[in-house]
Amino acid sequence: EAMSMTTRPVRIELAEPTGGTKVRLTFTNGERREVDLLPYLHGPIFDEIRSDPAKFREIVVDREIGTVVWPNGADIDPDVLFKGLRPAWSEAEATA
């Protein structure tokens, strides 16, 4: 029986804070990239994460959803991070 050729979306495997709001991300396809998360830390749920470096460093990877999360429930869409897309909030502001 042949394996199905459906390609799984690339997800985040590892996130290591490197200083400020930057993290080194390792993706499930083996790619590694340093990303500044500041543009994505938007809205009330990110206030503490954005303003408190210790809170920012609590970042972990939720392997079930394959993206970065924080203890307060905040997370960032893994597709946005992998593809380097603009955060959803900035798209909404751009079209408003």
C-alpha cells in the first residue's frame, strides 16, 4: 500500500529565546530561522509577554498544535511564522 502523498503543513518543533523578542525556531522540515516575534505580540493577551522579558522567555512549543505558546494561553499561528506572513491584526488594520 503506497503512502499517501498529502504533505503535512510545516510546524514548529523547537523555540529558543535569543534575546529581546527574538527566538530561534526549528521547523519540522529541519529549517532553522531566527524570528523577531514583536510584530505578532499584539493585543491584550500579549501585553505582559511584550513588556516583561521573563514572561516572554516562558515560550514553549505545544507539539499537538505545532506552534509557540505561553502559559497564559497566547499562541501564534505557525503558518504565519513559517511563511513570514504579516500578522492578522496588521492585515485587518490595513484593510480598515
